[in-house]
Amino acid sequence: MQHFFIVKILSLLVFAFYFKISLYSSVAILILIPLLVFKRNLINNSIVWLIPFVLLSFDLYSNWLVLANHEWVMWYWSIVLLVASVYYKKSDISEEIMKNGARQLLIIIMLVAVAWKVTNPAYLSGSFFERTMISNPLFENFSLLVGDLTVDQLRYNQQIEVTKFTNLVPGELNTEHELISTNLFDLYGVLVSWWVLLIELLIGVLFLLKRQKIDIAAHWLHILFIITTYFAVPIVGFGWILIVLGFALTQNMPKNITYGYFVAGILMCLYGLPL
């Protein structure tokens, strides 16, 4: 029970800070946390878990066109927590619902990502990731750290990306300017593309097999994926929901895996700091 109490509190924190919700919804969810800490008998109350589900659903309806992928994952996870709370009097069923929900979400996240990648020629060639690294502001710090482009060159590329959809003629892209790249980023594009594809495939398949010894390998790959991916591109909300889903599956795992997720959480806090 203590394990899933932590899972639920972490989930509320992730909903409050990393879902694109209104300030009022965020505050309402944050108010639940001290209430649940001091009134632990409420942690399994289905009315309590109806609150974040309704708030997230309302904000999802209001902002669905601009929601990121991880925010949809958070919404699905809020449904899992709500359904699990309905069976709180049968703790074994409630916990099984959360474990199965977390596992299935991780499998879907990884294998759907793999399916998109293998059907996208630009991804397989490395050009998608190359373009992303040299023109996406989220990658700027990482690209400066490992690459050979200057800040001015990266900012120029970012501006090109912003303006390329400014139509000169209806239905056509603005392709007047080319992005600045180098052979090093061309190499990075191929290496990073295939690294991400292979590790996502392994994580999804290993969790799908649902064997304890295999799960241990899946967890370590998952932790490695979180630590490396969100160092390069600090989408901290996605990192945190992956940590919560992974941690939900560690109840009967070796303690060092739990510590691994703890380290990933600390690093995620650091990755989110403004530079």
C-alpha cells in the first residue's frame, strides 16, 4: 500500500505541474496532496480521484489541439487511477489495475513511437533528427554542447523553421532559405535516430513479455532511456510521467531499480532548471 501511495502522490504532482491546465485546476490538485498525506484513508476514495480526472478532462477539451503527447498519457493515467480507486476495498484488484495500466501505457508509448519511426523515411535516414537538433530550441543547449554550430547559427536555423510555414503562395512552403548543418550533425542524426528506435523497441517488447527477470532488464533500459533522452531534450513532463509509470511496476522488483527511478527523478528536476 505504501508503494502505491507514493505512486498516487507523484501522479498528482505531475498532473499539477506538467499538464497544460488552468491555474485554478493546478491549485485544486495541489490542495489534494496535503489532504491525502494527513488523511491517508482518503487516498483510495473514488471521489478524490474523480476530481483530477474531471479537471484534466475539462482542460483537455479546452486545449486538445495544442496538447503534447505526454499530456494525453497523463489523462489516460488519471483514468487508470480513477478505475483503480473504485476497487479500493479489494486492494489486490486495485493494485493490479494500476500495474496493468502502467505496463500497457508504457508498451503503447514505446511501440507506437517505433511504428511511427519505421514508417517515416526521413526518420530512418537520420534527416528528421538532424533537422530537429539544429533547428528546435529544445535541443539548443545539447547541440551547443556536442555539436560544431554556433549560437547564432542555431538561432538562424530556428528562425527559418518559424518562418517556413509563412505562405508566399497559398498551399506552398517558404523554402527560400536553407538550414545550416555540418557533417557532424549529419552523423548525429543517424546515430541518435537508430539509438532511440532500438531502445524504444526493446523497452516495449520486454515489458510486453511480462516476465520478472526480463522486467528487470526492461526497467534498466527504461531508466537509461529517460536519463539520456531528456538530457538532450528536456521535455520534463514526459520524463516524469514515464518515471511514474515505471515506478508503479517496481513493487516486487529489486530495490536498486527503485533507486534508479529516484536518481532519474533528481536528474529530471535538474534538467528542468533554466540555463
